[in-house]
Amino acid sequence: MALMAAMLLKLLVVFCWLSTGIDASGRGFQPALRAPGPGPSLRSNSTHAHGPNKRFASFEPGSNNNLWPGRTITFSTENLKDVINAATQLRRAQALWTANGLPDDFQVEYISRTECEKRRSTCLMVKYVSKGGFSSNVGMPPVDSKGDSDYKGPVMTLLTEDAEGRRALNDNPSGDKLNVVIAHELGHAWGLIHEHANPVYWKRLYHNDERWDGNAFWSPNFVCTNIPGYSAAKGRAQKLIDAPGSKFKTLSAEDICVNWGLAKAADFAASDFLPGRTKIWADRIDKAQAQEEDVDWDSIMMYSTFHLGPNNGVLYKPFQEDTIPERTKPSQRDIAGLIALYEAGYKREARGPLHNEQDSAELSEFRKLTCG
Ligand SMILES: [Zn+2]
């Protein structure tokens, strides 16, 4: 029994415990939000919200990851037998976004595997696995110009019908949880990172970026020790810290709950919660001390409190020990964020140097698969 429980927890770590139900409201009920102006002015205006608030987090357009041309994710499947399943699932997930106000030119489009291989760096390959979890690259990470990487192009990993993590979604009585999970992955694929991983919201200790010292997330409402595998991960972290020439030598093993890089290196799931990226593009980015009310608690890109299972509450709302409920649909700020990201991405005049040409540490970060 204990073994089964442990196995189940392990599965829950990696699969995306999100939400239930499809929102039935059509676009007429919630009209699409108007896109804000181009990047720089959006950033400088971002602390003065007028009309619908713009709250979202993504990579900086043009500085690292790429956006999908024409807002259209072109995809294929690794196996021919999965084509119908993948096309059905991605289109249903896209429809959930559209039903909540995303313009319908944000599309997913199937192309043949041969076509996809020809232009692999700009085609999403959908893979089905029976173990592990749902995941997706964020946007289209660039391929290493030196060609010394296994990464060939963006990937979305989905679970097969018989996978353990899928069964929990299927058994859910109150709605189409699977579709919400895939819609979350589609949010990543279009370019959104996790709402809770926006460094603006975290105390400075968690990112060491002098621009921000937020109050929304820190140890009282980030119960990191509830993440399964905490003790074993501390052991792995200590070995990394003690290794000769370690880049973590100033840290302690407990810092797996504070330092994204150490958590990632120790293969600890806190890295899915901590603010790993500081080169981001988001609203509130100018706000030195973001508060609870600055966070988009309704974002489909945010983990619910029990993302890792009913006995493993990790992330709560601040100060009140309030739980973060499971998602059912993208929020209005998710929608506004995607529109803004693509508006800014196409309006930018000059493209900065790509990180893949200069900074491989950054590159691997931008390429990382993002669970949930
Ligand atoms: Zn995710």
C-alpha cells in the first residue's frame, strides 16, 4: 500500500494536475481584448493598468526564443498512428483558448512528418509517452548554431490513454481535465511560462535580481518541503556543492528550495516552481515590490495548490493559507498576454544576438521542457 502510494506520488510529481471543465461562454460573451502597443512602451506602461489588466509572463521576444510565424503552431507526430489523436486534442485545446477570447488566428496546423522533419526547428513534434508527464517547450527555442546539441526543434509530450497520469484525468467526474492540461501545454508552446515562476513576484532571495523584491511568493506560502523527494534531493545537492570547483559552493543543501539552478541540477521538482528565468517579458516587470494583488491567480499557467497531489500542498496564496484552485480555462490576462507577446514580437525593429551563439548555459535554460 505504502509502495503504491509512493508510486502514485511520483507520478503526480510529473503530471499536470490542473483543472476541470470547459468554459461554455463563447467569444461574444467575453470579447477578445485589444492588444497593447509594442514591447518597450508596454513595459514602461505596465505598472499603470487601464482597462483590462495585462498580467502574464513570457520570454523576451527576439532575445532568445522565437515566436510562431503567423501565430500558427505547425505540428506533426512522431508516430503516424497518433495523427488523429493529436490533431483532435490540440484543436480542442485551442478551442478552449478561442472560447475564452483568444483571436482565432492563433492556430494549430498539422503538417506531414516529412514536412516537419524538413523544417524541424520550426515545427512542433508531438510525442506520446506512457510514463512521465505532459510537457512542452516554451515557444520555439533556437537550435544551437554550432550543431552540438541533441535538440533539433520544439517538442510537446503528451500521455497515452493507458498512462497512469492519464487515468487520473479520465476518472475525473467533473469535467474535461485533460483538455485543460493540454491547453496549458499549448500556452507554453505559444510562448507563456508559468505564472508563478515570474521572478517579479518572489522575494529577492529567490532570484538575486536587484530589480525586484516581491512579496507574493516566499517560504510561508511556498511549502517546498512538501515536494516529494525533498530529503533525497538534499543529499544530491550536497554532493553537487561538495564537488571540486562547484559553482554551487557558496550554497547549502537546503537552498534547493531557494535556488533554481541548484534545484534543477539536483533534479528536484522545486525547479518547476522557483523563478528560474530573469530574462523575461511580463507585466508588473517595473514593479519593485509586487504584492498578492499583482498576481494573476486565475492564470491557466499557474499551478494549483495540490498540483503534486492531495497530500502535497506546495503553493498557496500569501498570508491567508488560501489554496489556489485548479484551473478550468485560460484567464483574460493569459489571453491579453499572448496577444501582447505576438504584437510586440512582430513589431520589434531589430533582433538582438541569439543566446545560442554566445551563452550555452542560457540556451539550455530556454530550451528546457516545462512540465504541467
Ligand atoms: Zn507548465
